[in-house]
Amino acid sequence: MAVKTLQEAIAVAQRIWQELWRRRRSLIFWAVFPVLMLVMNSLILAERAQIDTALAYQQAAAPTLVGAALFFSCLGGSVATVVSEREQQTLKRLFLSPLSGMAYFLGIFVAHCGIGLAQALLVWAIAIAVGAEFTGSLPLAVLIILLSIGAYVGLGFILGTQLARRTEDVNALVAAFGVPLLLLGGAFLPIRLFPDSLLSLAEYNPVYHMILALQAAVDNTEDGEVIVPHLTFLVGFAGAMLIAGWAAYRQMLRRERQL
């Protein structure tokens, strides 16, 4: 059963990748956006912090990847996928197929894992080409990226099944929830510039923990006290979002069957 579910999940992921490849525009935008954000964040850091370009790219990579690339592709993408599948009556057709609900849920997660990891390679490749040095733990960095993707996809299922009814709702919904989280998480402004009042609020923001955990992982921070609290928060949040996202998805399936 587990092997069958995995095979079905991979088939769902392949269908999503094929649709993206046929449209091409979404793939181009998801590549161009993090590149532009990385360049702009790095230039601002280099100028304002008076540091060399290579170090600026090194410091800007984690906020750009988590706050720009993964947020919009994995959270926004999963919301858009759920809403469009419902609008196009794809879910009703799935009821007539042997595809399980778990396989469909996992398939969307696998699809966005592929997209997110490709964006990570792009951001890191550009930073390294400029001279940035990432001497930390690659497996730990990949784990943090996967946890971040899981958190975003789970939250995307919650928003897509409970709040978004039409494709037009996606942009407004992502902007309303996303922009404050990104600003408070340090995706656009360095966290060290925050006043104490915002820092206390940022500790409850998952984006804040994603950025700091990934930054510590790629910078070879040997002090476990730096990364452990952020990683612990991220594990708990990602698990909670995936469980809640699955529950919201099951609830949506029950509603769709009754229509």
C-alpha cells in the first residue's frame, strides 16, 4: 500500500511539473523573482553594511530563498493548485479514479519540493559564482528547506481549501497573509534592524525561524544553542501545518462529494 501511494504521489507530481513545463511562464517567473531579490538584497546589504559583495550575497541567500522563492512558489503555488483543481472539476474526476486522497496530497508536496530545491540550487549557485562561501552542513540545510516547504504547502492547503473560492482570491489571500509575515520574518529587512517590540513578535513568526535556521546551517555555526531553538520551532510548525492541511483537505473532499 505504501509503495502504491508513493507511486501515485510521484505521478501527481509529474503531472504538475509537466503542466508547468508546458506553460513555461510560471517557471520563468519563479526563477527570475528570487534572482532579482537576491541581487537587490545583496546590493543593499553591501552598501548599507559596508561589506564586500561576496559576504553580502552570502548573508542575503537564506532570506531570499525562504522569504522570496519558497514562500511564493510553495505557499502561493499550493493555494493556486488547490483552487484551480476545484474550479476545473479535477477533484470530482479524481473521485472516479483509484487515486487516493493521501497520494494526491503527497504528490503536491513532492511537486513543490522539486520546485523549491531547484530554486535553492539557483540561489546558491549565483551566490557562489559571486564569491560567497557556504561552509556549513548541506544535509542540515536541505532538511530545513524541506521543513520550510512542508510548512508552506500545509498552510497553502489550509488557505486554499478554507478561504479561497476562486482563482482571483489567490493573490489577495497570499498578499494579506504573506507580506506581513515576510516583513516581520526578515525577508526584506535585516532582523538586526528591528526594534525590540518587533523582535518579540518575530519569535512567533515561522519565517523568522526558517531564515535564522537556514542561515546558521549554511554558515557553519558550531554553537548548537543558535540553531536548535529555531529548528525545534520549525519541526513543530511544519508538522502541525501538514496535519492541519491534510485535515482541511479531507474536509474539502467531503464537501465536494456532497455537491
